[in-house]
Amino acid sequence: MSRRTLRRATLVLAFALTIVVVGQTSTAWAYVKVVYATRGLVMTERPPTSIGEVRATLPLVLKAGEARLLMAETKVYDGYPDRNAIGQKITCERPDGSIVKESWTGTNLLTRNGLTPVANRLLFVAPTAGTYYCRLRVYVNSHYATPGRATLYSGFIGDAFGTLTTQRLGISRQTYGVQMFEAGDKTVQKMVPIFRYLPPAGATKIQARSDVYLTNCYGAGGAGCPRRTFPASGSATFAVQGFLVPTNPACKTVATARTVKTFDHLTHHLGHSLDMSATLPVGVNCGAWTTYTTVQWQGGLPFVVHLYPYSQASIIGS
């Protein structure tokens, strides 16, 4: 490589890095507080007993009943061997390390997909006054005997709005397990519902958020799928839509666009987020609100929706 070519490549790389740093730093403007993971960290496969290595920690001093809406996102690449499972968690813990509440997501890291983003959210309510450590955990879990590794391109955990109180919140129940969606069955299932949420007095808007997490079923099953014989490979296609429904029909029902997605057995795991907001009309009592996310099998492999701590929903009135 000539000196001129090398100098030009160096300038291009420096410019690209400048854009990346500015892009990452600008994320902080959307949050009350944000903490970043170490960029470029090469992660190795976690021990079987580990709950996932900590990449960033956001300390919160909260009153009893005080809450925070937390959001986390990482971007990962350069997996070896190919098709490593990338797991991500938000865990909010007491100082002794005991986990009070958590949110999980993840996918398979495939070279064909390039830079892989993973995101999840958690509405955390402090059960008692004190200090809590809300941690971003990102880890590699290889499908192979060879220990896996991957590079953490970027990552953060952020406090989206600052102080929230339970008078303004609605949270889906912590129901564990999975909901099965069999191939050929197009029954629409309502996931992570919140029933009869009442906005606080004087509220002008409510916002609902829902996250669902899916795993398609192939081969012998497992990873949330029942242990039985499925097709050896393939793709699953599903439809997903969010709803925010008032008791009083004089107020409008809000719905997201109906989205149809396909993911194959190599991707295997997929998270999907939905956001809705409703403006509360002046002088009209909309009554209580219900929110839920509908999921429907559309074609291909069967799949499951994982419940808590993977799939969760929340409502905030303001």
C-alpha cells in the first residue's frame, strides 16, 4: 500500500470513528442518565453457572414506589464460531446482588447479518427505599463445543424519563413459561396484557410499551420449545400488533400497524417491540384502559412466545 493510499485510509477510518463516537454520545441526549459499555470488548463464552457478565451499571437511589423506565441496546459482531447465541439482560439488584426484577432478550449472531443490534426495556419499581444497581449484562452462549466469542461494538443502559411513581404506572404480570403457536393454527393470542389501567387525575396522555420474544421450533425442540420432532430446518412467519383500548367507546382505540415478520431456524430467537400513545380528550372520561399485543402464526415452523422475564408490557400516564 502506498503512503498516499495509507494516509487516505487512515483519514477515512478516523472520520468514521468520529461519526461513531458522536452517534453514541448523542444517545445520551434522549435519556436522563445513560451509562456505556466498553467499546470493542471481545466477549468469550460465559460459564454455565453465570447469569451473564456485567457490561455497564446504572446506580439508582430510589424511594419506595419510585420507578424508572430503563432501556438497553447493544450491537455485536465478529462471532466465532458462526451462529453464537447473544444474550442480553437488564437486572435491577439490591446492593447484596439479589435481583429484584429483570428483562431478557437475545438472538443468534450470524456473519451474514453483519452488525447485530439487540434491545430491551424494563419498567422497574423500587419495592423499598434504597440504592439499586441496574446492570446491562451481555454474553455469548455458543452452540458448539468450541468456546464462542464475539465483539461488543457498542452498548448502553439508560434511564429514559427519570422519576416515575406507581400512581402513573401499569405493569404486566410476571407470568413465567411460554405460549405455543402450532403450525397451521392461526388463532390470535393476546400476550402481556394489562387490564383496567386508570390514568392519574389531570393526565393528558398515556403511553404503552410492549416487548415480545419468540423462538421458532425445529429439530428436537428445546430452548423453550417442547421436546418432540419438528422439521429439521425452515422459517417461521408471524403477525404482531399492539392495542390500547379504552372502556368508554367515546375515546378512540389505538393500534400499531399489523407487522408480519419471518425468521429462520438459524436466527432462532427474535425480539419485537411495540409503542403506542393515546391523547386523553379534554372533558371526556375515557375510563380504564387495557393494552395487549396480538401474535398469530402465519406460516412455516411453529414457534413459542416466551413470557416473563422475556416478554413484558407497561403503561405510563402523564
